[in-house]
Amino acid sequence: MLAKSLLLAASTLVAAASQQLVLSSPPTGNRAYALEWSERTFLLNVPAAYVHGEPHPLVFSFHGAGGYSEKQQRITELSDPSLRIDGKPFLTIYAQGVNNTDWNMTHIWKGAPYENKTIQYVFDALDVVSRTYTIDQSRIYACGKSNGGGFTALLACRPDTSAIFAAFAPVSPALYQGTYSFHNCTPSRPVPIFHIHGIEDTITPFHGRTPEEGSFGPEPDVRLWRRQWSERNGCKGRYEGEWAEPSVEEIHKGVWEEIWDCPGGAEVRAMSVEGLGHAWPSTLGLDLAGKPNQTANFNLTNPYLVDFFSRHSLPGPGHSRE
């Protein structure tokens, strides 16, 4: 009788402990956040496979000018529950830009002539999410499109943000001078870069834009920007002053991939996509900003983007925290 009572008591304790564990696990799915001290917002997606207490990768994704978090989630397909980075489900912050009334520009990011001061927002969002969810601090990544791609490029160039993000993937980025695309790019270390651009892009032209061509130029020829990054990451030509040459392969019809394998694993990888406009590459053509050339013959996010992120993490122990 005593043994039965002890067994019943033990079962009750186990059940109570299990219930407490469930209650202490933070929610999954889409979570809308508003930062109290700045009133800035973002959308966080937490996959159903998230396990509290185990470190998970985190991706920041930045929309284009005039865009918004939900649209960025839709066109990137980063919330697909089957996706993994380094074999693990990952969380995604779909950041939300702010307005600039002087330029009458909505939902924009620092780095453009119509910029807003938004760097602190990145640190604040990371802090809030890290306090609630178990984030692998060695596997935090940044990607973005258009103005958000330019902001991603800016984060890669800053010593403070290049120290916390493991890799960067700008898509059709707006490479204004404010993104340090020409000068003053001073990352804290060689950083892995994955740049994707449609050759038919007329919004952020593949071949660049001069001030005389209107809009908010100048913007560099993206091929020069890639080469500058390969040099910054330590790739060398055959002789002093020569650009390092990448390996080149047509991985899909009209999709040309360039790879610079630079010292220390800080690769520079690029895709030039024939027939694609100002769009995040997808066979579904979800990014209508690229109309009438918004449909690609491959999907960027899976497998290429998640595979790129999977290959890179910050060096050294002690990055994970709960």
C-alpha cells in the first residue's frame, strides 16, 4: 500500500513538472512585437519545432522601401516549417522600417539618401527575442531585399554589427553611398557575403546608376561591389593589383553563380539571374515588385540561402545564451 502511494505521489510530481515545463515554454508561430522604448515593431516567426532550452539560429529579414513585415515573410518563404539551418529549425525576425516625412518615404532603412537612424533597432529586437527564446548567438544572420538589402550590406560594413551577424545575404540591394558600398566599409572581421541580383532589374540596376540617370544614385555596378568584397575578405589575384577571379558556373539556365573562396572561410558568393527583375527569386513569382519579370526558374531561399547560412557561424565558444 505504501509503495502504491509513493508511486502515485511520484506520478503526480512528474505530471506537475511536465505541466510547468509546458507553461514555461514560450509560444510558437507568428508573434507581433512592439518595442516599449521606441514603439518600433517587428514580426517574429517561431517554428513549431522550436525546443526551449536548445539554441536555435535566428535570421533577420529586411523588406524593401514601402514594404512591411508580412510581405517580406510571404515573398521570402523563410517561415516554411521544413527549413533548417545547420540541421535546426530557426526563428525569423521580419523587421519593420519607419517613415521619413521629409522625403515622403514609408517603411525604409538606413543607408539610403532618405534614410532613418535605425541601427539601434536591430540591437533592441535581438535583445528582446533573446530574453524570451533560446538563440544560438553564433548563428544570427541578416538578409534583405532592395532598400532592405542595402541595409543588410550596411550591417556587414559596420564593426559593431559585423561582430554579431555570422553572414549576410543582400538581394537586389540598393547600394547607395550611405551603405559604405564605395568607401569606409570597416567590418570587424572578414564576413561571408551572398549577393543575388536580377540582370533585368530596373529599380536597383545590375550595371549601376549615375546621378545623371535620376533616382537616388549613384549606385555601383554590382560586379565591382562583389569584387571589392572579395578583396576585403582577403582574396588575391595572381599579381599585386589584379582582382581575384571567382569560379563561375551556370547552376540553372541563365543563373550564373560566382564564388570567391577567401581565406578563413569568408566566402563571397553571387548569383546573376538572367531574365529576372527587381524580385526575390522564386518559381512562384511572389515578389510583384519585379513585374513583369518577377518569376525565376529556381527558389533562392531553399536550398541556396539556408545552405549558405548553414555553412557559417561566428568563431569561438560562449555565443549561445538563453
